[in-house]
Amino acid sequence: MNISPLNANALTTNAITALKNAYYQCSDCAAKESIVTASKAIIQLYHALDEYNHQGGTPESDSAFDPSEYCAAV
């Protein structure tokens, strides 16, 4: 599985943007929780693919990145 970082980054950004929009337009609490869970899963998948593509290494700029903190901000 070889995904270019630029393509994966664009797909992740698009997915997170769509989920943010859905979150803000939604009035149901259970649905909002599902949206946040989906956001976390997308970010974790992005980083798992990045690690896989770099054979276990992560870029230094992302080394302190915590997906749960990002999703909490969403």
C-alpha cells in the first residue's frame, strides 16, 4: 500500500473538514459523538499509513502530535 503523502494529507484534510461541517450542523448529541469518533479514526489511520509508508518512522514535525487533542479541539 503506497499512498503519496500529499494525496493522503489532502484526503485527510477533506475528510476532517466534512466532519467538522457535519458536527456544527448537527443538533443530535449522539451523532456529534459519532462524528468526533470518526474524526479520531481518520487521523489515526492517516498516521498509521504514514508510519507504514516510512517503515516505522514518523516525521519530526508530527512526533508530538496527539490525535485526541486535535479531535478535542474540533
